[in-house]
Amino acid sequence: MLGKAQVNRLNLMQGELSDVERFFLYVGRGAGTNEGALVTVNTDTDLDEVLGSADSALKAQVQAAKLNAGQNWNACVFPLDGVLTWAEAVDHVMERMSVEAIAVTDPVETAADIEAMQAKAEEIMGQYMRPVIFIPTCAPIDPATETWSDFQTRTAALLNSLAADQVNPVATIWADDLGAYCGRLCNHGVTIADTPMRVQTGPVVGIRSERPVDMDGREVDMSILKALDAARWSVPQWYPDYPGVYFGDGNVLDVPGGDFQVIEYLRVVHKAMRKVYPLAVAKIGDRKLNSTPASINFHQSYFMRPLREMSKSVEILGITFPGEIEPPREEDIVIKWVTKVKVEIYMVVRPYNCPKEITCNIMLDLTNYAE
């Protein structure tokens, strides 16, 4: 026998996992420039140059997203040419890159448009293993022919009885509300676990001093916005004696009692799905993942890695800035062998509590403390 030595390079999957969070795709009718093409944009991009100098709803929404996202914003845009549909444009983009969400800037006209977005999200998940969120909008009020009551009736009919837990519709009160909302979701000053309602993020950036009116001259008010919110549209809002316009909940079209009623819950679960997927692929055919106690213990830690990273908090000056989720517990991951070759892994993601309705009770103490 002759002696020999061999050195193998082993990959333990300890490197960085790529992020697509806060990277959105905007699809809508263009204005003659780069129509039918995919373009990437960031805070340095001259939108008149890449999306045309003429006005378009697409450019207005992208500009609003740019303003409201702030530093380090980037996105991709697909201006439609009148031939390709939004669904065909999405297919084109999915062959080339991954995004967290897809904002369709042309207003939906029927409930079937919403259902088509849910179907497309399911199709993308099935083909590419990419969870995505669709963010559509509605046509604004026509102040020449509609009252706010007409507007509410029209928009409520678009969502009535729909179950689409990957669709987050935004009502158009001001013309660029869709873009402003998406920009708030992409702000790097907060995490994806933060609600777009968050006031400390700052007010909506854009012209909000003039409130839209209906055919009777009635300005939009909180009673109208409350009704739209109840119909599951995401809407802007404001607070008495508190300057600025903000946003309400990011309403997702989940069924009553579903886990994904609001977008921040959907975003953290989607992130966990994206992070754990390459870890799972790397284990295909790897006999180190088996049913022995040692393997189970090791791989519980292995698959828990995305949750640990998402849960990291920072404390400074006695203030804790929480991570995206609570730190995982030992029982939050279970590995179950179904057959000799099929294994199922169950993971628990725990969002933090978040105050969306605050009640302050103030009492008098009239005790006479004088001696």
C-alpha cells in the first residue's frame, strides 16, 4: 500500500445570506421612456431621465417612494408600453432578480385584478420559492362626479369577500399615496417588523396641506378614512393637534382570524422563509442531517440561525431597540422525520407587541396631606 494524503474543502454554510428586504418593483404605464424595459433606480437617479420628462402615475409613485424611504433607497421599475401586461412584466423581472414586494401603480378596476395578483404571488412562490407581496391601488375620487360616499362604495366593492393574504391594497386619497406608503416600508431607519403606522418615522413626505374634496366640496376627513380602513384599504391618517399626515395599518387581505392581517407580520415571516431556504437546500442528500439526537440538536441550532439574526437587539443610553422578532426559544424549532428520506422542520416566529391604540387614564389625588 502506498501512502497518500487528501485535503477536502468543506462548506458549513456560515456566510452571509443575501437580503431583498426593502427592494421593491414598481410596475405601471410609462410615459415613453424605457417602456418594456427593466431599470434600476436609487437616491441618485434622475427619474426624468429614466422614466421620461412627461408626467406619469408611475413616475409620481416612484418619486414619492424615493422621498419617503430616505437614505440608501433603491428599487427597480418596469414601465409598461401598452402591450405587455403587469403580469407579463412581473414574469420578465422574476427571471432576472428577486424583490420583496411588487407595487402596481395602475389602479385596479375589478376584484378579479386583486385575485390575479394573489394568483401571481402563489405562482412565483411555486416556481422560484420567493415569497412576494403585491401592493395595488385604486383610482382616486373624481371630484367632478363622485361624493366620498360614492368613492367608499366603489372601493369597498373591489375588496369585498376577497381572501388574498399576499396582497396589501393602498387607497388613493392623495395621488401619490401608494408610493409614499411603499417608501415608508423601505425606510432603513426602522426594521421590516415596524408598522407603517409608526409616528416616530416622521410624517408622510409630500404635499399634504391641501385635502382632496368631492363633488360637493367636502374635504376628506377621518370618518371617511376609518371606513376605508374597515374595508381593508391601507390609508393615510392624522391626529388632532399633532402636525403632519401619517399612515394607518398596512392591511393585508387575509381571512378573518388569519395570522397575516397586517403587513409587518407578513414581512417578518417572508424574511424567515427567504433566509431558511438556502440552508435547507444545502442539506439535500447530506446524511449529517439524520434522526440521531446529536444531529437533531445540531440542526435545530443550524436552522435557528435566521431567527437568531433577526432577533438581535441594541441597547444604548438605557433604551433597547428591539430586533425584528423576539429571541427564539429552544422549543421554537422542531425537526420531525416523516419517512427515511423526508424531514419536516417547524419554526416559530414571535413578533414583539406594538402599541397601536393607547389609552391614558389620569386621576386626581385630593388627599389632604397637611398636618
